[in-house]
Amino acid sequence: MKLLQQKLAKYDIPQKTQQMGVYPYFRIIESEQDTEVIIGGKKVLMFGSNSYLGLTSHPKVKAASKAAIDKYGSGCAGSRFLNGTLDIHIELEDKLAEFVGMKAALVYSAGFLVNLGVISTITGREDYIILDELVHASIIEGRRLSFSQAFKYKHNDMVSLEKILKQCKPDKIKLIIVDGIFSMEGDIARLPEIVELAKKYDATVMVDDAHALGVIGVNGRGTASHFGLNNGEVDLIMGTFSKSLAAIGGFIASDFETINYLKHNSRSLIFSASIAPAAAGSVLAALEIMKEEPERIAKLWENTNYAIENFRRMGFDLGKTESPIIPLYIREDAKTFMFTKMLLNEGVFVNPIVSPAVPSDSSLIRFSLMATHTQEQIDRALEVCYKVAKKLHIID
């Protein structure tokens, strides 16, 4: 065995959890992503999906995807930079820019690639990247590829953010990056205060709206819309297609100059193949549905408020969530795995979040709501969560 193989063979954590019967990853789903899925031939309630509006199985989305395949084929066989730009990509970028209130947008093959390609590209060696300490892993990876100086401030703590801004040289670029809705904790960035500090210290603000689009703001337009911020007060808005927009891919929206620069310098765009036509068609349809069916967002929030109220009544620790992402804090990795396994045995699918994604004393179950969940389905999941939590002494 070569040295590399010897090193990698020592990594046996997955095998140990498999032997314990609590391995919670790569669970095979045999049906479309909906409020119920098929696992091992059996129906399971899905409370681990990011399809907040339940559009992945919407007839209009499916039809648009099929129509795009009929017209363009299954793929583009190249990058956007060279032979892979279709007119449907341009149409999508125009619609996305309009939707989030920006001048221009640029579509990438995945949301992760957006953060990787944007954050690593737009600032220089003497500039600053300033992150909320709980931002998504893709933001952290983008920062690692940048030559800029990096700082983290305490989560949603404006005193901590201002302290860092004061330390930065006033004539250098200062890029503040936050999640609109934080993907593990479910709370919302204090964006108006961040914008005010950015104005005070001549900083640039980038918002990762992966979990906010389709969830908050007018017709689901995201965090800036949610707070009523004017066009230009947020400088860059990032979003993904794999949540509310029912496909795969991502985008960055900003002014013309920023998008022009990224089109010719962002390596994760230039050296990745374009998104499939079917994905572009799906997103275009999803955007239309979000405008035409605002009742979906209203139902999502009805479900969210109902679940949060009942979880808290039962005694669960939900932290500071204020969104359809509901963390059930277990605060122990092994017990989090066991909780996940026992829920699945009872027909409820949820996602475990353990270290190193979060500190081991902050491990949690991420319970995610969809607009298409019925109250009966939520009640069933609440009942199972309560029963299992009592057995494991997670709640008294």
C-alpha cells in the first residue's frame, strides 16, 4: 500500500458509525424530492429537504425542463466562457437580476462554485474579507483561495464587526460577507445594521441568499427585499438553484462592472461547464411560479410558525431560529446520530449536523419545512420527534 493510501486508510469514522448502525449519510431515495419520499421501498416523511416551496415536482417546472432538453439537448459540452453560452442562460441571468433588484447577474454551475469563484477573485492582497463566523462552508473555501487578509466577527454581533472595520486601512477594499438566512441556525443576518456600518467605513456588502430566496422578501426576493433596502445598498447577492428554485446551479448578481470583471476572471466559471439547459428551464419556470403563486410562501410561513410554536411548547431547544430552518439542538454528536436513526425508523427523515460542521456541543438536527407539507404530516413528525427525544432524554 502506498503512503497516500496508508494515510487515507486510517480514516475509519464512517465505518465505526456504520458498525453502530447509526450512519446517517448517503441514504438512498427512490422517488422524487417531495414531502414524502421512498427509502428502502417504504414511504418516509421528508423534513430534510431544501425545496422550501416544493417546486421540484411542480408540473410547470417539469414541463419547462423537458422543453429545454427538446430544444437544446442534455448539455452544453463546454464552459460559458467558450462554447457553452445559450440564449436561455442570458434570459435566465436577465430574469435573476431583475428579481433580486440588481443590474446584472452571472450563472454558475453550482452555488458552491459561485462563492468559490467570486470571493477568491474580487479582492487583492492588501484588501480585507470580513465574515460572520457562521457563514456557509463555501464562503470559507472561497476566502481560503483569496490572497486577501481575512477576519471573522462574532455571529450577528455589530460591535464585533465594527471593531474589525476600525482596524482596516481606510483606503483598502473591505468586503463583508454574510448569509441572509444562516443555513444551520435558521436566523437572519442583521442586514440593515451591516449596511449602515458598510456606509460608515466605505465597505462592500455581499449576501449569500441561498436559503433566503423563495423564503423571505417580496415574492421571495431575499434578504435585502425583506428589510426594504434600496437598490445598491447591498453590492452583491448570491443565490443557488438547489433550494427554492428547484434545480442545480447558482448565480451572483451585482452591477455591470462587477459582473463584467467576474465573467473574464472568475476561474470556477471559466473552467467549469455551463449548467444544463434543463436546469435553466426549471429555474425560469420556478421564478414565474413564485410570482404567480405567492400563497406558496404564505403557506411555508404558516407551516414554519406552527412547527416552531409546537417544538418550543414540547421543550426543544431551537436557538434563535426565525425561518423554515428549525435546529433541534442535541449538543452531543453520538446522540444526534441516534436521534436521526430512530426518527428514520419511525418514518421521519431529518438531517444531522455534527462536528466539524458545528462545534460538538452545538450538534443539532436540521428540521426543514416545505410549503407543501400538510398539517397532518407536521403533526406526525412532531409526535415522533417528541417520543424519540423523551426516550433519549433530550427533553424532560
